[in-house]
Amino acid sequence: MILKRVALGAVLAAALAFGGPDGGARLVEAVKPEAAAGGVPQTPAVAVRPKALDVKGLDRRIGRYLAGRVSGAGIMVLDRTTGLSYGFRRNEEFVTASAVKLDILMVLLQRRQKEGGRLSADERYDAGIMIRESDNKSADRLFLRAGGATGVNAVNRRSFGLKRTTAIDARCLDLLCWSLTSTTPADQVRLLQRLFTGPLSEANREFVLDLMREVVKEQKWGVGAAALEGDAVYNKNGWMTHQRDGDRWAVNSVGRIEGHGHDLLVAVMTSHNPSMGYGITTAERLVAEVADAFRKTSGP
């Protein structure tokens, strides 16, 4: 926390939605996947082609809802099961707040992996409290060990394919300014995809997912609001007041909802909220609306 801050026929792959310049949504057709290094498909197989996603309906409902809110908001969702994806203002830029802690951890893991090593005991401890509890001081330490903004930006572009995510080197009051990293919902879903498509090892991927599943109860809002009973939820949230936005709140949630025939990677980001609770309400409404539409693409 920061204050004042997934057969028959070919296997189908998941891909990110690429819409028009207005930032609207597009239905992505599932395509045949490239194999991973070991010849393993990048996404799980699907037995039947999914029903069409109601993109126009989603655009209308979300647009209508946001017209009655003061929040600025964008969302990107990718279903690894069906290969369908949806984005609303997916390329709009937002500050990450503590959601960037997931990125910091993945960058550090990639760096240690490339060096032929792994996290030290102290780094693993810091990673645990940084993700599960959103501890800020541990984020400071791991951000520096990840190479600061220069190191994070380099790995994001070279290894994770994030072209619109930028960290800065500066100090914000008593903390480093990793919370002011700028990003987009689309980039955050790309980051989540990299947990499954490399370059992180299976062990490192499971380490990250385990921590995201163990986030403390008080921080399970956002992505988790769209989960059905029995779904597995993995998330990392971020929230802070932003001085450049008139001390309004940035409230974000990134993660995964797995179960009931779907494997949704989700990034919802909001800005200009008068309170943290207001931002959570906006974020959860968007996630629930989109998750419901994705569930209607399967079944009878």
C-alpha cells in the first residue's frame, strides 16, 4: 500500500486484442500456437471453438457505466482457455501504484535466472511480504536489486515485450518512485502472459503464482470480485493518491481467475477516484462485467 501516492483439432493460442486507434475492443481469433522451447504449446488445448464474445455489448455497458463515474478506467482480459480477449481503453496509460511489485519480482527472477542462480533467502523473504502484504520497504530493496528503473525497463522490453511500461529512478518522500511506473492494461496482461510463455522457469513461475494466490484477505478485492465459488484467484493490487492527478486515487488490480472452463488474465486500472473505495467499486464492476461475458462464450 502507498498513500499520497486456458482436443480436438489444432491447439488454439491466446493472443492479445489489438483494436483501433480509439482504444476500443476487438475480438481476437484464436490462432495456432508456436511451441515453447521444449515443444510444449504455449496455451492449453480447447475441445471446441468458443462462442463469439459480445464485444459491442461490452463496449456499450462499460461506456455507459463509466459515463456515470468520475473514474478514468481501462481493462484488458485474455482467456488462455479459448484464446479470446477483450480490451477497453487497453492502451491508455496509468500509474501502477503497488501493482508494479509483480513486475519488480519477475524482473529480479529473470535476472537471477540469467545469472545461473536464484533468489537469496533475504530476497525470497522480501518477495513474500512484497506480494502477499504489499510491503513497500521490501519493494524498495528488490527494485534496487532488479537494477532500478534502468534494469527493470531493460528486462521489460527485452524479455517481457512491454513497450509502454516505464519505470523511473527517483525518490518519493521516504520511498523510491517505483509506484509511479506508467503502464497500460494491455502491457500488464502481456506481463501476466510471460508467466506462462517464458522466459521464467517453471519453478519461478510457480513461485510467483503461489505468492499471488496467498495475498492477504484485505487485499483480495479487484480481480477476485469476478471469481465464482471454486475458482483459483491470483492477484496483485495497487492503490495510492497521485499528486499529478490532484491527489485523487489510482486503484488497480492485475491477476488471474482460473476455473469453470476459463483461465482469465486480467488487468483493470483506474485513475481520478475521489477515494480508494470508489476506485475499487469501479474496478470490480468492470472485471465482473467482462468476466461474465467471457463465461457466456462456453457452455450450451
